[in-house]
Amino acid sequence: MPRISVWPPSACLYDEPLQVTVQGLSPGQEVTVRAALEDESGVVFQARGVFRAGRSGELDLSRAPSLGGSYAGQEASGLLWSMEPDAPFWRLAKRDVSSPFWLAFEVYEGRGAGSPLCSCRSARSFLGQGVRRAPVREGRLRATLFLPPGPGPFPGILDLYGSGGGLVEYRASLLASRGFVTLALAYLAFEDLPVFPEVLDLDYFGEAVEFLKKQEQVQSTRIGVIGISKGADLALAVATFWPGIQAAVSISGSGLNAFIPLQVKDLTIPAHPFDLNRVKVNSDSGFVDYSEVLDDPRDPATWPSRIPVEKSSSKFLFLSGQDDKNWQSELYCRETVRRLQESGRHVEFYCYPGAGHLLEPPYLPLCFASRHKPLGVIMLWGGMQKEHAKAQEDAWQRILTFFRQHLLDLPVKSNL
């Protein structure tokens, strides 16, 4: 009787590698293994691979190549990152981190017809055992605080997502599960926060940093910041203008202030000049490509919008994809990295071939295009499935290593 097993056998974190084995098959038997999950909106994501059992009748998906289906070749976690939704333009994002995603695994004869030969379920969580989640509504702050188990003190990290707005928690909860007190901060389109304010106030983000510092479990001299897309240039601004930031991570970001003016005390940093006439709309799919909207950052006319990162004492990590269709993050990052290097600052930069804009925690599937709620359009993000998946795995390891190295003074390690 065939049986399928998943490792880790009980609930695990979503950023852990997947291991699937099938036993009790006939030697050389061809089977289809299907993985599926349902998100909080009822959208089903699924993937499948076709495999051939070995001479002993066993199948280890970390060693056996997929002969067809959602992906091809030897990919241990391929059934995760190759998942696709049954609704168009849908992004897999954990909205309630207090509950796991339940994955269903099924094995079928041949190419997948008929009833399953065997099945199992596995829970993959974004909230580690003992990690506490605390909503924050203090003054202007609209945030969620995640606290690792134990008295600490732990380093603190401020986590910022992009112009889609809302309060995004799943990266922050994973970072807390890896030993960092993390504050996921909303700054657009959440509760009483406007969708697109006339100006963003840096003091709001500074208040979030000070809130982190005053937590009993936080080592106040060990503070980092991470941001993606619009959140990335804000992360750079926090690291530049607010004291006490030791490490900053920019994902698919820019070294210029994007789209909304930024108020820094008596200084207003204008938005990076842009021209909406350069928006490209695919007449067949309706995808909106914003990649050429912003003016060339090498043009001196854009320089008033620069974040003066050269003045920061922080360490920097930049991550971007070469297939970013939202904006030219590779160019923006390279220009910012160049400025930092010319100023003798510590900076790391990794740019991934085939990766798109939405570099997420590992094993979340590529979202090539999805609805940008504030803009009301189907935004093109870019990326090639396998290349993007590999980039996410590598980028996550580099983020954890970077924060451990500069906030914990730990030697570089490659494991989670």
C-alpha cells in the first residue's frame, strides 16, 4: 500500500525546505504527486509533478526529477514554488499569521487520473512556536509587534512593505521566528491612514523605531530596518536620517524617494520625477507596466529626490531582480550602491537574473502580475518561475545572515 510522508512531519515554518517521500510503490511505477493549499480568500493554489519510482519502490522528491507537470527537473521544494492559483492575477500572501497554511499532498497513478493512491496533510506556519503577536495602536502608529520567545534582549527590526498599503505581517512574523523582535508598520491605506497622502512624515517612521527601542525585550543599540519596493526607499531614509540604525535591507527598491514627497524636519525631499505617459498597457491581458515611468536616476534633474545614504552610518544590503517589470530596480540599486561605495560605506548588492519585483520569503510562488488595490490596475511584477524561486531562497538566507552579522555580531552562516 503506497504511503506519502512530508518532512518536517508536524507544523514547520514556511521558510523551511520541503521533503516529500513516497513508499510502497512498484519498481519503476509512474505517479503524479499533487500539492494544494487554500488561502484565506478561498483561492486554491496547486502544483503537480510526474515521477518514476526507483527499484525499491520508493520516491524521494528531493532526488527524483519531475518528468512533467508544474515544473521539471530535480527540485526538492518544487511543489511549493511552482504553485499557481485557480483565480487570475492572485498573489499568495498570508493575511492571518496566527494560523498556518494547510497543504494537502496526494499521489495518483500515472499522469493523475482516478482516485488518489494515498494522501497526507502538512501545516506550514509563519509564526514560530512561542512567538507573540501584539497589535500596536499607540499615537499615530498602526503596526503589529512580533516578539520571539524568551526574555531577550533581542535585536529589533522595522519592516516596511510597498505602495499597495495595508498592514503586511508575514515577513515580520518569520523574522521574529528567527530571533528578531520585529515591528510590521503600516503607512498607507490602512484604517485611518490615507491611500496616497500628499506627503509622508519621516517622524512617523522614527516614532516606530523609538517604540521598538523602548520594548523590554529589545536591545536598543541593535536596530535594523527592511523594506520592499516603496518601503525600501523609506527604509533607506530611516537609516539615513534617524539615529541608531545599524543595518538596512532594500529589496527591489530605489535610492530616490518614490512617488510621495517625504518630510524630514524642515527638509522636503520631492518625489522622483515621473511621466505617466510612459505607462505601457498590454492590449490583450490588460497588464500595466510601470517600469519606464520614472526618470533616469543618472539625470541630475532627479538628484534632489535622492536619499543621501552617504551620510548614514548603517550597513546596507541591496537585493533586486533583473526581470523587475514594476520599475528598474537593478539600475536604481546600482546607482545607490555606487554612491555608497564612493563614500567608503559598507554595502552588499545581489541582483538575480530572471527574478521579478516581488522578492518574498522562500517557497512562496512567483506572482507575475496582480491587482494593485490603491491604483486599481493589474500591475506587472515580472519574473520567471524557477529563477525567481531560486532568488527568493538565496535572498532570504542573505537577509538573515546580514542581520545576524550586523545586529548580533554572529559569524556568517548559511543555514536558517
